[in-house]
Amino acid sequence: MSESITITQSDILQQVKLSCKIPELVEQIISRKVIINAAEEAGIKVEDEELQKAADFLRLNNDLTSANDTWKWLEKHSLSIDDFEDIVYTGVVTAKLSKHLFSDQIEPFFFENQLSYAGVVMYEVVFNDEDLAIELFYAVKEGEMSFYDVAHQYIQDVELRRQGGYLGVLNRRDLKPEISAAVFGAKPPQIIKPIITSKGVHLIFVEEIIQPELNDKLRQEIVSDLLLSWIKKQVSQTEINVNLE
């Protein structure tokens, strides 16, 4: 026997509460309000052409290649056309405010924080047994076995094992401080003496240290970091009242 279920706004709000998502959503709401208010105070205007370009980009990113696809996407997310326009506007005004606030700060910030944006190509195997990790460290260092052999034999995760423990290109901020110090102090290619953290005993092979280059991607990353810091500062100076009644 089929049953009809009606979901109301109060049901959704209650589920948000039960999912412990209120703090996260409140933070997003505050950030958006702070950005829009600051843009208005700075006299930042958004042109129709900018909105159209951003809307096209949003549709492209979500594979909305037709009007029908767009309508289905809006329906899926319980969004109206006005909501869609609000999403687009917020994205554009955030980008313009960021440029207004930080365009002249990017290069100085980069040169002051270059080490934070350095990257490392590394491989890792995590052990529970320190003695075993040390034994394998010396075995690899002395050429008795390869790091790939260690990874293939001791990594439990199938995909990570197939990759030989390859973790990709990581930044300093992606690593625990004790690991970061050792990794970025290495002279690659080099295996590092096992490092103990709360996660276990890390045996790491450093393949390459990548020095940061101030390209468009990194510029955007720096702007995002600056914007996040700026928002936190603004929020700390703002009285917040949350009314869920």
C-alpha cells in the first residue's frame, strides 16, 4: 500500500537541527550578508553582462545544457528563478569585492608566505608498529627493497596500495606540523625516518618539492585565503542574533 508523505519547511528546519548543521549554515549566511553589505558600502555594481556570464558558467559546471535540464535542477534543489539569480549575484559580487579589497595584496602576501604554498609529491605507508616501520625504513634506504614493495605489502586500502602509497601533490597546510617539517626539510628523492603521530607511524618517501609559482590558480587561492580571514575578522566585530522561531 503506497503512502503519501508531505514535507514542510518546518520539517526541513527540524532535520537541519537534528543533523547538527545549524552552525555551518549560520556561518554561511553570515558570510554572505557580510559580503553583500560590504559590497554595497563600497559602491560595487554588478552589470547584467557579468550576471549572464556567471549564469552560463554555473550552468556549464552543473551540466545544464538545456532549459529543461535547468528546470529539473532547480526543482531538485527547491530553487526558484529568483534563487538561481541570487546564487549568481552572490558569486559575482563576492569576486568583485575580493578584487576591490585584495588586488594589491596578492603579491606581497605571496612573497611573505611562499613556504605555505610550496607543494610536495609524496608516498606514504602508515604502521601501528614503530619497530617494523624503522626496519623497513633501513631496508629501503639500503636498497634491500623498494618503497613500492613496502606499500604493496603493507597498505590495506586497495586503491592506495595500487598507487604505491601515492598521495598526490600536497601543500604544507595539508600535513600535520611534525610531518610538514620533515617533508619540506628533505632532499628528494628521499625516504624519511618514520614519524609518529596520533594516526600511527608514518613512513614517507618524498619524490619532489614543488616551489610555488604565482599563476592564476594560486592568485585565486590567495584571494580566497585573504577573503576568509577578512570575513572572520568582520564576523568577530559583529553582533549575531539567530532567531529560529
